[in-house]
Amino acid sequence: MMQFHQLFTLASVAAVLSNSHPCTGFGTQSSSKNNRNSNHNNNNNNRRLRSTEISNAAAALSPAVQHYGHIIVQKKQKRRFDYYRQAGGPIDPTICALSPKEIQNLIGKRMQCRRARDYAKADSILDLMNTHGVRLNDKLKQWRADKRVGGGGGEVTGNSGSSIVISSISSSSRDPDMRNCNSLEEMVPMAYAHVESMSPRGLSAFWTLTSKFLRQTPNTRNPLQTSQMEHQLQTILAHTQKAIQSSAFGYRDLATTSLGLAKIVKLVRRGGRSKPRQILRDLLLGNAATGGLTKTHTLFRSIATASIPIRQDFDARSLSNLIYAFGVVECVPMFEDDGSTFFEILAAEAVMKLEDFRPQELSNLLWAYTKDDAPLSAGLFRLVADHITDHSTLKAYNGQDLANIVWAYATAKESHPKLFQKIAHHIVTLPPNQLNSFNGQDFANIVWSYATAREPSPELFKTVADHVAARGNHALKAFNPQNLANTVWAYATAKESHPKIFQKMASHIARLDNLVANTVWAYATAKESHPKLFQKMASHIARLDNLDAFNSQALANILWAYATSQESSTELFGRVGRHIIALDSLEGFTPQALSITAWAYATSRQSSPLLFEKLSGAAIRRQYEFTSQNIGNFLWSYATNGQMDERLFASFAPSVSALLGSCNNQELTKIAWAYAVVNVPAPSLFDDTFLRACLKKEEEYTREELGQLHRWSVWQEGLESGYRLPSSLREKCSAAATSRVSEPSSLQANSAMPELSDIIGIAFDDSSPFAVENDQTVR
């Protein structure tokens, strides 16, 4: 039997393919009778078509898909929100002065707003009904305004998108009223005293408030004993898990509980010395001896198991929060019956409810799926992108929504040019007052995403740069150091020149105390000079207690930036050199990092014999992992720096011989020149095969390269090796050598640039777009 993800992928592909079928295209026939309604109906037609495509594609697989609980083959009703029936008893006039007809009219207007994605107005209508004592249940399509609502039972609550968790804390008479608690120290004993009688709604509210209180300063006036709080929290947690496993939780309680617990896990992972954080860290994360995240994964697997049977009950907001929570804790359970993951099972539900997702809920959904490598993710990303691009406008999307969406696609390496083009066009056409609502992280994430995804958009980069530059220091204050580093990295990587923003950002960064070292890589790549920035960064790095936070590639990036920009810093090179020499092993250094490090010291004329000796030992052990470019740069660096390491050159001869066929003209001349300078004959390397390789490139050599090759030719004559260049090539080399004094050339010095431009990236920390600050994305 086919696995779930195979079925979903096939359905997704069929849905996309059906887009090109002549019978499913957008209608182009128009008569005078319906012309006046075409604009009004266009968006609804687009959305209905998308739903029809998904349903039709899935229907082709219906016999197999239905085996999985009718996950995909659910036909969406065109106007399923238009009518809510009355539940409970008659309207209580003491709490509600509205008539049933007036209530239905308000419900209809609210649903119209939701379909038009005007969620703010929809929420205001819901608030108005709540004020008049009317409670909605979007899941059951019911409303009530009887005495039970007035009595605070809260059995039916609304969910247009506004937060209802805190207002529903005491919705059950069994639950303690935790709304007046000011700290975790006050709330935990209260919840513990009622834990046996607490409803799922009360338990979910407890974990939501716990995540809120963890961000606050602990209450020291009325502290609990550590053992007492630990016991009480452990009891509440155990009771929560037991209630989940007994299927007592509904879909909203499962989503709210998982989100609250995920935020707690995220907070305690960051550390902190407060007693509650330490207790919850032990309870949820454990330690190395207890299996790390075993406790968290066990708890979230229980939530997943309870969610699957009622997955169709989840509304878009709860489904988004549930998936997001599992993404935060990086837990994606797999179910053994068919090998499907929890995310694969929920993806089909998400696709069927795409029309109901708000922009922020979509961005949270996509963010979570960047954590999942399942084959189905590509289909989900494609369908969500099609859903977004089908809308005629992106007015409902704010800066954070747009930033998080393109970040998700770039991070997941999911290409969708039409989506990137639509978002770029939307941002470019925004008036300045709306661009002001974008914060530093929004701008940084957006340009980083376009650069990472290699989606060209010169107008977007220009719009962002002009806006930030025009606002000056006021705008730059909204960027933290990592945002600044990511922004200049994006402009450098995308090759989008904007000197004004580079200079403004450099001046701003140079005044900061917290610096991101790889900022200098971006400036070097963009060929933007700013000596003050480079000097401050060099001093900052040199004075660090240790450089353990930098991996080998990050160190190589920094050294390369200073060498390329000709901003040599003896203090910086000395500090980095001592750090590398002190390392027990260079196993963490790739051949590329070894090559770039040596190249940077040679180009900057920084002498460090002990460093070169250590690099040499590591390179010899891994020489067969080197590319021809790595070898050319590495050997050239030793010769240029005066490191006459005969053992290194003799050891590398077989590796060079094996790569002669892949060497370009520049690499051949570097290798030949380096061996001549160090004076290592290497007869097994310099033979007829080498001469034939040189002759093949005869028409490609520059004058500088011919001069370097002349040095080798003269050296071979002195050795009386019997190997000479063909007369035509020898004459060219001689003429080139007499035209200038042979010395390390700019061509040789910059030979590492192409490789670095294509391969080197930035080593990001936890505040980078790679770890989006998700507290900002869940409202």
C-alpha cells in the first residue's frame, strides 16, 4: 500500500498540473451582462478554482486516500460559513438585547470580512457580539446567548483570531481563577490545589501563563521551596499528559497546550538562573544522563497521538499553532502504521484549510515545515505559494509576514519565482509610511532571503536601501548587529551595489559594542572600503578571551576579508594564528579553510612559521581531498610567504599529478612557480604529462602567468631535467618575463576570490534569520 506522503505528493502534483488544463483556466468570456461583476468575483473564482483543483486531483486517488480517513478528498463548501444555528436555550434578555435576525446578520457580515481577509473588522464584529452576550462556536457553526453564557460557563466561545485563552481561564467552574496571579510562585500552588478537578481548558491556560511568567523577574517576596515547586510542577505536568492521553483534550486545548509548552522549552533552552527555569529545564529537557529531549518528545508524541483522530476539527489558527509548536521543539513523530510523520498527516489538513489561514498563520506553518525533510514538504510549499500568488493583493500581509514567508522558502530551498516576484513588487510599490512599519529584522530577513534563494530583484534591493538610507540613524537603530551583518551580506552576495547604505551601516556598526565578525566578509566581497570598521572589528576579535565561538570557516572568512581589502592587522592575524596553533587538532578545517587561511597570511605578508607548520601537517593528511584550486592556492601561499617546506611539496606531488587534467591555466602556473621557488624537483610531477598540460593552455595564459611559467622553465634548465617547454611557448614566457619584474601578482593574490564568492557563507548565531524570533510571529 502506498504511504501517505506518496499519496499526498501525487495529489499535489496533480493539483498543480490541473492548473494548465484548458477546462480549468480562468474564464475569459465576458458579456455586457456580467462585466460589471467580473472584478468583484475574480478573487472568489480564483480561490474556488484552487479548492476545486485540489479536490479533483485528490479524487483521482480517492480509493487509497480514503483509507487514511478522507484526509484530502473533502470538498470545500462554497459558502459554509453563511449560517450558524442557535444552540442552548432561548436568548436571555438580561444579557443580550439582540434579536436572532440581528445576530445572524452580524454573523454574516463577520464571515464576509473573513472571506475578504479583513480580519481586523471581523474581530471587531466578534467583540461587538461578545459585548452583547453572544458566543460563537466556529467549529460547530453555532451561537448562543442564553443564561449559561451569562453565568460564565463559557461552553461556546468565539475564534475569529483574537486570543481567547486568557479570557477563558476560568471558563469552567472546576478551574481556579488564575487571572489575578502576578507570578509563577503565586499560580503554581493555586493550580496544584485544583489539579485533580481542572478542565483541559484550565490546564492549557496554565501552561500559556507559565510561558508568560517565565519572561518576568521571579517573585522573591513569597518564594516557594525548590523541592515544593518541583513537586507541584511535576504533578501538574503528569496530570496534563494523562488527560491528553485519555482523549479529554479538544483540538483548541491541544493547540494551546502545545504552544505554551513549546514557548517554555524555547525559553529554558536559553538558560537562565531563575529557580522556575531550572526546574522546568530539568522536567522538560532532562540532561545528558536522562536522554536529553526524551521527556519533551514523549509529551509531544502524546499530543500528536491525541490530535490525529480529531485533526479535521482543527481550525486554521489552531492547526497553525499546533504545527508551529512542534517545529519549535523540533519534534516530528513518525507513526509506524504507514511510516508517515506527524507533519505529513497534518499537511493535508492544512492544504484543505488554506483559505482560512491568516498571513501570520501561513508564515508560522511554513516556518515549522522548514524543520521537516519529508518529501511532502515540496508539495506543501508549492501549493501555499500558489495560494498566496492567486490573491490580487497582499494588503493583508504586514512586513513580518512577508519576511517570514520568503525566509521559509529560502531556508527550505524551495524555489517559486512567481511568489518572490509578487512579494517584491508589493514591497516596491508600498508608500514610505507603510515601509516605516517594517522593522530591522524584517528588512534583513527579506534581502537575506532573496540573496540566499538567488532570486534577482534589483528594484527590491534599491527600495530597501533607499528607505533605510533616507531614514538614517533612526532606521539603523532598529537593526541589531546580526540584522546589520545579514543585510550587508545579502547585498554583497546578490551583487547589488549601494555604496550609501554600506557607508551608513559601517559607520553605525563601528559605534556598536556588540559586533558580528563576518560583517567584514560582506564589505570585502562588495569591495566597499571602510578602514574604521575593519580596525574596530580587528581590535574586538583580538581582545576576546578566546575564539572558540568561531568555526574554521568563520576564521577563514575573516582572514580572507582583511587580506582582500588590504586592511592588514598584525594584531588580528597574530591572535588568530595563536588560536589555531593552540588547537589540539585541525580536523575541523576543510581543505578549503586550510587553503584560504594560508592564502590570507601570504597575501597580507604575515609571517607565522608555527602556524604554517601546523597547517602543513593537516594538509598532508588530507591532500587527496584538495581540489586543484585548493592545491594551487595552498602551495602558492607557502612559496610566497617564504615557507620552504620541502616535505609538504614532495608529499603533494602525487596529488598534483592526479589533478593535472582538471587544472586551469592559472592553477598550472601557480603550482609550477611555487615548486620552482621552494626548489623541490618532483620528477614524478614535472614530466611529459605536465608539458602537454601546459601546451594545451598556450593561448589562454596572461602575461603574468607566462612570467611565472618562465621562472619554472629556467629552474628546469638549471636542474638539467631534460624537460623543456616547446619553443613557441618558451619564447612567449621569456618575452613576458623581461617585460616586468616577476613578483607575487595581483592575479595570483586574488585567485581565491571566485571560489569564495560561490562557496563561503556567514556563520550565523541564534538571533539570525535561521532561527527566526518566533515569539514575534505568534499573536
